[in-house]
Amino acid sequence: MRLGTVIGRVTLSTVSPELQGGRWLIVSPFTRDHFQHRHDPPLGLSREPSLVVYDNMGGGVGDTIGFVEGREAAMPFAGPVPVDAINTAIVDDVFYSPMQ
């Protein structure tokens, strides 16, 4: 699982029937650099490319979420679905204490 911040939403005109009721979020994934400075929540966008994440948990812009990618993203569904990333957690707090 990776962490990222929701920076936007995607609106679709049509969607696969298996994915009805969910939303699509644009997520900027966190990197190690986000946690080197003590800000809550971590500041700034990632240098990594943003990605689109399927969400049926109610994440919104500004939320920190946990997401998985690849084959694991399709596991919650009964049949094959066109999903490459899915929201698995809405994160309340991140505590990071680097080794000194």
C-alpha cells in the first residue's frame, strides 16, 4: 500500500457496470521526501506522476489515502474489472519519526 493526497476528481460520462457507485480520484503519491520535513499533512505535490484511483470509500480533495495498484486493485471485485489502482484507506494521521 502507498500513501498519497487527493488533488482532484475525474468525471466519466459512462462507466463499467461493476464500477457503478464509485468515484475516480486524482492522487499525488507521497515519496520519502514528503516525510523528511515535519508538516501535517505533508506539503506539496510529488515529483512522481499523479494517478487515477477508484474510490468507493468517500475520499475527497485534500484527504490522505492509502491505495494499492496493479492486480491487487481488482481483488475486491467478483469478476475482471478495468481498475489499476483502488483506495483502501482514508488516513487520519501519519506519524513519522526518522532514525537519528
